Amino acid sequence: MATVLLIDDNAAQRASIRRMLEAHDHVVEVLPDGRRALQRCRARPFDLVITDLIMPGQEGIETIQRLRQADVNVRIIAISDEGHHTHGVCYLRTARLLGADETFVKPLRADQLQTCIRDLLAPPADSGDDPAAPPPSADDLQLRPSDSSDQRGTFPREERPPRTARPPSSQSSR
């Protein structure tokens, strides 16, 4: 069970994703915009934030940036319709470069989402890496087209930087 903050301006999408999460016993809080979500994350720890990218007010990209700048220790999944390409920019790729741990194109499949959450929140394997080593920069990450058969983001697991251990939130019971 995880504590999840779901951010999406579309009420139908929020309800659908919330049902998927609650079916797996996650504790879910929903908000329609990033600005309120940032305030909530400062007031209460969450294990996971799932944020839409295109929303009125504060968009998901800015929300991800601010969560990472505030050093909020939370895993982030970015979601968007059709990957949102505008003026040659793919928002899902941008979200990944700015700190999202995973990306999905809507509509979400419950099995993929649950597998992703399980993987993101699993304790990191002891990879022997130096925990004091700085995280990789955006230049260290290589973009490549995603597999059209998979709704997940553009980085295969083997190319992802190793995760560092994070303390469980006080709200979750693992």
C-alpha cells in the first residue's frame, strides 16, 4: 500500500485512475492542479505523485520541477494524452528529463500502472554503487523513441540511473 497524490484537471480521468489505485489498496488523494499539490506535498509526505502534464494554472512540468527543487523525496509518474507534442517538444520526454521517474500515455492500463508503482516503490537493490555519487545529469540520459507497443516512457529500465534508498513515509505501511 502506498500514499498517492493524483493531480489531473479532468474529473473523469481522476476518478478512473483513483479507482485503479484504490483497487490495489493505495491511499489516494486527488487534486485538480499543481499549485495545490505542491502545498499538499509540503504538508504531508506521499510515496508517489501521479501528475497530468497539461493543466490550467500550474502544469505538470512546473510541478515536477518544483517538487525536485524543493527536494521533496517522492517518486513521480507523469501522464499525458498522446505524449503531447507541441512545437516539436514532447512533454513526456521533458518530464523525464526534469525528474519524473516514469511516464505514461493516457489512457492508462491498470496492470501497467500497478507494475510500475510496485517497481518504483520497491526497495532499491544493492547495486554496489557509491551512494554519495551525484545523480546523473540530463546530459547523461540518452533519449530514444519509445516502443509503440508499450505506453511507458522513453527510457528502458537498464538505462535508468540507480535509485538511492529513501525512507518510507510515515503514512504508509509496507
